[in-house]
Amino acid sequence: MELGLVAAIGAVAGLGALVVAPAALALVGFTKAGIAAGSWAAKWMASIAIGGGGGVAAGSWFAFWQSIGAAGVSAATAVAASAIIGAAALVLSAMGY
């Protein structure tokens, strides 16, 4: 794999982190305004609350996805994702994949 292709893979990863991930989260109900009523996320939150005594624990996977849905993905996270995935593509290329 040539270096240009590795850079392209990293760029696509960054774009995915900035655009695709937040859009996908909004589709399942994790929006900037909070959990969308009647969505899959709302049903998941209700099941967690029922099983957990009425609330969602801070630091849980649900809280993690909710925070990304509300705040989006930072540019720093997108750059990090690009660098990590680009480096992984480079390593896999060197290994012959």
C-alpha cells in the first residue's frame, strides 16, 4: 500500500469521526437536544433506568454515547482517529495485507 492510500484512509476515518458518527447517533436518538422521545436510545435508557433504580450511571456506555450525541466529536478526536487508523493501515500494508 502506498503512502497516499494510507493518508486517504486516515482522512476518511477523520471524516467519519466528524460527520458519520454524530449523524448515526442522531438516527438512533442521541441528539444535541438530548434523547429523542420514542427512539431506540429512549427505549434503551428506559430499560437501564428500570434495572438500575431509576437512573443512568455516569460513566456507563449509555452516558458515553449520550455525551457524544450532545456534544459531537471534537476536531482533536477526529485527528487522532485519522492518525491511528492511518498508522494501522500502514502497519497492515507492511505486513502484506
